[in-house]
Amino acid sequence: MGFTVVSSEELELAYLAGLICADGHIRDRDKMITSYLGTSRYVGVVKKLLERYSLRKACVRRHHGVFEVYVTDKNLARIFIKKYEIPVGRKYDKITLPPLTNIEKRYFIAGFFDGDGSIYIRRYILRNGRVSYYYEVKIKSKSIEFLKQVMDFMKKYGIIFRLKNYPSTTPYLILSKREQVHLFFKIIPALFKRLQDPLPQGAKSYNPGRTTSGEGARLERARR
């Protein structure tokens, strides 16, 4: 039985494509590729990835309260558009999970999660009055089709997301069972958003790299 060998370069490109799909943009006019980051902490990582696969110098600027890392490269843009099916211009509800190998899909989802995913710590009061804490993972997108595709794909690994779609909020997938959350991070190689282990008892929240509502609004303005 044959199998497909996937290079480390292809995995990094899949990750970068997912990140751009979540919080990025490919401009139609000149095919400029931009990734929007709410914190300077990961700017260097994204800049190096863009430079590695475009062979051009990537630039960074602060705009509308967020960091924009961008490079103009028609060849790299063509790869993102053709292979990873990233829509050009305003994409919002047009995103889909591209037809990649399973391991490439895992890296694509990792990039998307680092862009539009969150980790929370939730507080739960037991019947005996003791307080327990648990992790909760969310992936949000205006594309219901994409969320359903991710949900179906993760079932292959025994990870069961729930889809939430309310009129006043962006649709999202949610995962909260302890073993499921830990399995998710074994399968999905996220770079920016990882579990803090052991779970910090007494913490009200733990959102590494999470986009807050204020940062989300700034990211939205930066895309315009």
C-alpha cells in the first residue's frame, strides 16, 4: 500500500496558508500577502516564514493597533490560491478546508487555530463546593462549510467538536472535555497557542495569543 511523503516545507506552507486564511489577506491588485497579528510576540516567526517561501524581504508595520506582516510575491500568492484555495480579497465566508493530505490538513488547521482560535480556562463548582477548572478550545469562522469540514476531519482522530451558530455571534466550534482537548493539541501542531500544563489552579482565564474583542475589531479594520 503506497503512501504520500510530505516534506517539512509543504507542512510549513500548509501552516502559513491556514494562518493567512484566518487572519490574513491576499490583495487582488498586486497579490500582496498580508498576515495580521494582534501582538508583536509572533511577528518574527511569521516574517521568517514569508521570507523563506517568497525569497523576498517581508515588511512589518503597525496599523489600526495591529501588526501587519506582508510581502508581495505573485508566485507564492499563486500557490496559496491554487493549492490551498485561499480566496483573493475579502474572504470571510468563502473559506474551505483545502484538499490536502491528512498531515497537511492538520498543519493548515494549526495555522488557522493560531489565527482564529482560542484557549480558555473555565471554572466549575462541584457538588461538594470545591472548584474545578478545565480547558475549553474554540475555533471561529464565518464560513459554516469550513467549520463543518474541520469538525468532520477531526472525527477521524476521535476529536468531537460541537458547532455553535447564534445570530449575534460568529459561528464557532467548541471542545471542552479534558482528554479531547489534550488529544487536539497532540494532533494539531499549533505554534502560538498551546496548553499551559499543569493547569493553573485559581486562574480565572488563560488565553495565550487569544484575540480579544478589542483586538478582533482592530484586525477587522486592518483588513479594510
